[in-house]
Amino acid sequence: MSDPLIFEKNGHVVTLTINRPDSRNPLGEAEDADNFTNAAARINEDMDVRCVILTGAGSAFSAGGNIKAMREKGGGFGGPGVQIADRYRNGIHRIVKSVWGIQVPVIAAVNGPAIGLGNDVACMCDTRIASDKAKFGVTFLKIGLIPGDGGAWLLPKIIGMARAAELFYTGDVIEPQKAKEWGLVSEVVPHDDLMAHADALAQKICQQSPNVLRMTKRLMREGMMNSYDTVMEMSANMQALAHHTDDHMEALDAFFEKRPPVYKGQ
């Protein structure tokens, strides 16, 4: 049986591939929460990792939850409501929280439709590059559900309240060019060039010191949720730590010597 989440490390970059191409990469199966949680922990513990690319196998990034299982009340969708709520907390919510909690920059290489939960998972990444074959939708209301995977909290922060409300309330699926116009993705590229573009961006990110990469991501995350004063205090403390790193001195030496820096994460 093939691995539903492929983990590949090449240099400083980890590529995670959602791997159920025959069914358009649905998420929410029993093993998914552990797979994503374990992958995130493995990345966070490996200080050699500086960037992650998340993509889907086949023609879709992820078509979202398993609608057939919902209709049949199978999987985690049967039983009393309180049990379904617990399964969301311990299943689907662990998937999105794991992606959100990855400590290095994460690029979503959206190779095809990212719908419902698939769109929410893409939004948990730091930036998104779309194939010209991608589509984006938060179609929960069209199947009589709420956006229960974190999108109601995050999507308005990415594209603004009015546009997020339009997508949620209509269930519309948008093309990649509109997604770029709205700020949902940063770039739209030819389908066959997607992974090359994602890797080029990852390699550019990997040129930075790994310590300050992780600290900068943490500050950006905290900035979404905390006050200006709190983030400024965190910034002062993290900057003090950065000043005492060997990588900071290497960056200064490389600047004055007009050469690329060689970072060791120290």
C-alpha cells in the first residue's frame, strides 16, 4: 500500500506530497492526523531543514473531505454529534494544526483543485504558488456544513473579510488568476513548471540563516494574534539572541568580503 503522505528530504528542503491521486487526494482518513503530526514533528526537530514544499500527487492538490463517507455516515462522520466533534478535534484539526505549526517556511505548490479542507490546508502554509490548472473553493455550505477546518479564522486574514465572506457564502470555486488578484496565491505558473518554481523559491529561502528563518516565521505567526507591544517585546528578545549567533557574524563577514554566506545554524 502506498504512503498517503510522502516525505522526501533533498538538501535543506522537505517535500510533502498528499498521495491519494485516484480519489483526488481527500484528507481526513484515520491515519492522516498521525501522518501530518509526525511529519511536522520530524521537520521541527531537524535543524537542517530550512523550507518545506507541500503538494498533491496526480491532478489535484486536495479535493477536501471524503464526501462519500459523509453521505454513508462512515469513517468519522457517524454516531452522536459529541463524538463527531471529538473526531474533528483529534483528526482533521490535528492535520491543519500540524501544517500551521511547522516552524520553517512552507510553500504550497497547488497543482490542481484545492477545495474545502484542501483549501484550508493550503492556507495554513506561508505562501502559495498555483499551477494554471489549480482551482480554489471553500464549498462547505454547498454540502450543508460550516467551514470547520480553520478557514473561517484564517481565510479573512489572507484575502480580507469581504472576499472571504463571498467565497464562503456562495461556495464559488475560483480560477488561479482570480486567486492571485485576491492575494490567495502569490504566483500562477504553467502546470509543468510548478515544482521547478516552488523549488527555486525554496532554494532562495534556504540561503537564509536557519535560526532567524524560524524566528521570523514565529514573529509573523504571533503578529497575527497578539498586540503590537507583545510582538515588539518578542522582537527585542529574539533580536538579542540573533546578535549572539555565529551565523550573524558569518553574514556580516560575507557582506564585507562580498561572498555568499555559509550558515551552520549556530
